[in-house]
Amino acid sequence: MPRSVNHVASRARRKKILKRVKGQFGARKNVWTVAKNAYEKGLTYAFADRRRKKREFRALWIQRINAAARLEGMSYSQLMGALHKAGIEINRKTLANLAMNNQEAFKAIVDKVK
């Protein structure tokens, strides 16, 4: 009995991955083994970077808050300590948004904790 090979399914698997790596440079876009390796490595980076994104955004928010706080004559750590002591529960994302887009509201918060 001849060997039965499901070429439809295996070609579909290859096409799916080759479609996902379309736009990459060199052999990564059209050579099956290279494309498969590039795709799998990309998935690894995607997993790690979902966590890294949270760290990077928190760092960005802190930088923005610090820059706005220094314009008001405080450092970031002094501001966060004063907010905690005053019992004002506001997260860094919201505070950074106020610092960037609504300086009057940020100034009011800083004046309240001074």
C-alpha cells in the first residue's frame, strides 16, 4: 500500500508561517526553515516584551512626573512621599497624564501636598 501524505495540511502549515513572516529581510521571508526559526524566535520576543512593556511604561511615567514636579520645585521622590503622607491615592499613569496634558490640575495636586 502506498504511503499517504497529507500535502494539503503540511502546505497550509507552511503557508501560514510564511504569511506571518512576510515583510522580513532576506531569506527570513521565503525560505521555510529560516522563516520558521525567525517566527519562533519572534514569538519568544513577543512573550518577553509583553512584560518588558509594563516596565518601560512605568519608567516613562516616572520621568514625566519627575520633570513636571521639578518645575513645581519638588523632586519625584518628595512628591510621591508627600502624596502618600497626604493619603492621596493616584496612580503614576494618571499622574503622568495630568503632568503632560493638564498642568493646572497637576499644579493643584502639588500645591495640596506641599
